[in-house]
Amino acid sequence: MIIETAYGKVKGIQENDVYIWKGIPYAAPPIGPNRFQPPRNLESWNGVKDCSEFGPSAWQPSLEIMSFLGSQTSHMSEDCLTLNIWSPGIDGKKRPVLVWIHGGAFISGSGSSPLYDGTSFAKNGDLVVVTINYRLGILGFLHLADLGGERYKYSGNCGILDQIAALKWVKENVAAFGGDPDQVTIFGESAGAMSVGVLLASPKAKGLFNQAILQSGAASHVINSEKATKNTEFLLHELGLEKTDIQKLEEIQAEQLIEVSTKLPMMSLIPVIDGEILPKHPKELLAEGTAKDIPILIGTNKDEYRLFTFFDPIWKKEDQTAIEKLFQQTFGTRWTKISQEFSKDKELTQSLYEKLMTIMTFTYPAIHVAEIQAEQGSPVWMY
């Protein structure tokens, strides 16, 4: 179970007739001056690296919803750019490869979650399964380019660049683990699926995968550079820093950065239309045919948003005034028209909110991406 990679030897374990390697580094640690920078190439190592234990998770806040889903974040570090592999055989056979990108609103999650154990796929499907970690939240998606200049050109999409680096590592090394580098499917859920949408659109990811699966996410959740810069200015203010103090962000403890980032609304620190990684909105790029050669499977769960309302205390209070305010704040200028269609002379309920949010957040974006891809002649499956 010792495999020679392009950077050195790694030793895994065998469980239930499946070979497993955990915590394989795919890029250099993004620490110190490498914080807010694209992932750097690994340095080769001598000897055999023990890959029997998962690497640390990316730094992230503690969220009740993620604990409920079994995400383990007791061991966190900026040195988190690792991946995990499950393979049914190291026999030279070329098996299809599945690369899983975890969800968690771009601020939480880990490729080492027990939910993402690749044993059954590897064993029952004769597949090689890869799960990855990537930088999250303020460390992965803080857009500093408009304030800090060329040095921070890619900071708003470091998390996406980590994913691309992991895919390059897979392309270069997976054959030694029983996989076919020319049969790579990327798949993800929630922010993982939104990442897949970005990777489908980004010219930087071209040629690194052959198929894509988007579960409960599409290509709508990105932010323009102006809004991203406003978020950065807010966080600098909360940290007591001036716009000229950007470099001091490299010295602040990661825990402090994570804590202050929670003052932003959810889904504020997400991929940025930066002119480079994302030259335009992903849907515009897809409409131009950037992924017309990639078959996709995309879909949504019927009661998708119920997972999120379950943790929102507003529904336990049954305060109709507060609930009306929530509807108005959520849907903004669209609420007048939506209310006429869905709630005329009816009480506003949790069930209605879940239905509308599922349509807006998940169902419609998925249909839109499917339509764009179908117009390009790409094979599309929906569920």
C-alpha cells in the first residue's frame, strides 16, 4: 500500500477490501505570507509519508447545522490542503474517478466527514473516490485585490484555486492509485455543487475533469468584486484596520479572523467575479460554451430548504409580525408579486417559506444551468 506520487511515497491502510490513503497533501501549506495567495506547489519529501489519518479541517466557525450533519471540526489548521483516496485496487487498472467537493456555505465542512466515506462507492462501484479540503470563509474567499493590489490578485477565489490544485494533483497522480486520469467526474453538494458550477465555467479548470454532478447547487452563487470589496472593508473596520493595513491580515490569528467573519451575513464570502478565475458570471461563461463538452447531472431535493428552517428560532415563536418581516426582507422588491401569487389572503407559514426558498435557491438555478447546457448541445440529466 505504499504508492509513489510525483512528490514522494505515501503509505495507506486497507479496510473492508478497500485501500485508503488519508491526508495526502496536494499543495504547500497556505500559511504566513502564503495566506490569501494561490496554492503553491508541493516540495518533494524523502522517505514514506504516513497517510493513515485524516489531515486537519480548514478553519471554520462552529455551526449547529454542521454538527447535526456530522461534520468534525475539532482539529483545524491553515495547513489543511489535503485529500483522501479510496480505491478497490492498486493493480494498474484504469477505473473511473469521482472527486467530491464538500458543501457548507463556503464557510464550513471537510472532506473527512464520516458522511463522505468513499468505501461503498469504491467497493460496490469499482471506482476511485477522492475527497478534498479547501480554504473556507475569510481565508478562502476574502477579496483583497481592489484594496491591496496585484499581490492579492487571486485572494477572493483561493478556495476555488485550491480545488483546481487538487484536481491537477489527481490528474497527475491518480493512475498510481488505480484510477483513470481521463475519466474524472467532479461532484458536490450545496456549496460543493456551487463550486462545481464555478469550475465548469472557469477557464482555469479546463481539461481537469470530464463529467460533473451538481447536487443542490448550480452556478448562481457568486459575488461581484464591488460587493466583495464592501464586505472586505466591513471586516477591516471590525478588525480595527485601515485599508492601508492589508498586509497585517497575514499576521492576525486565524481564530480571530474566523470570529470576525461571522459578523457578515451567511453566503457573503463566496467565489468572486474577479476577471481572472471568473472573467464573467458563471452562467454567462456557460452560455458561451465553456463547458459544452461536459455531460452534467443536476438536481434538487423536494423539501430542500427545510434543513435550514429547522435551525431558525423564528419558526418556534410563531410571531406572525416577525414572520411577515422575514418574508419581506428575504424577497425584497419581489415580495409584492410573489405574495400575490402564493399567499393572497393566506397566513404566512414555515411551509410556504421553505417552498419559496427551495425554488429560489435551488430549483430555479438548477433548471437554468440545465437549460444553458442543453442549448449548448451538452448531455444533461436532471433529478
